[in-house]
Amino acid sequence: MGIFSSINEKLTIANVKEYFEKDFPRLRAKANLNNIISLQSSRLNVVPSDSNQHNNTQEDKVISNIRAKELVQATCDVINNAPSIYKIILKNLYILNQNNTVTMKLTDYGASQYAVYKNRALLYFAETYQDIYDLVEYV
């Protein structure tokens, strides 16, 4: 056995696709909620309470929005620092929401070679993003 565990490429690719197709659009939407000024005043809990019934929902929303912004920024940073072909594929598919046909034309590869590079780009993303949000599946 080597230093690194073997990656289950099929499941990892599926995880990254799910992240970009389901989670990332929601994170982007949440990250664009800049209503911090219009939020109601946070309730300060002066007396500690054992009950979770008195959650500070305004504070939770602000924290959630900040976390979403961090994840969106981290996603964009990974893509922007990716090797050129991976950057083209990831940026056009998942940031600019282009389809595979348009993105494939930008790469100058045929369908089968494009599919290979797309999978490599998704695996690259999973491994590079792993310290932020783990999408890697192991054998």
C-alpha cells in the first residue's frame, strides 16, 4: 500500500457533480444575501440557558451567509488556480453554467477526450478542495 489511499474515482466524481449541481447553486444564492444591514437586532443571551429553544436565528443567518461566502470563494479559488484545461471545464460548466457542448468546443477536444479531461478536472477539484469540504471517496 502506498502513502495515499486509493480513491474511488466513480463515487468521487459523482460527489463533485452533486456538489456543483445541488450544493454550489444554493451556496451562491446564500452568499449573495447581503441583507445584513436590514436584519433585526440580534438577541443577546445574557443569562446562559440549557434550552436550545431560544436560538439566535438572526446571528445564525449571518454566520450561515458568511460560511456560504467562504465556500463560494474557496470553490472559485480552486478553479482559478487549476491547470488551464481543468479551469476551462470547471469554470464554464459550473460557474458560467454552460453546457457540455459549449464547454467542449472551448477545449478543442473531441467528445471522448473531453470526457476524460472533465473527469480529471472533477477529481482534481475533489482532491484540492478536500481540506475545505471533503468530496473524496476512498476504496
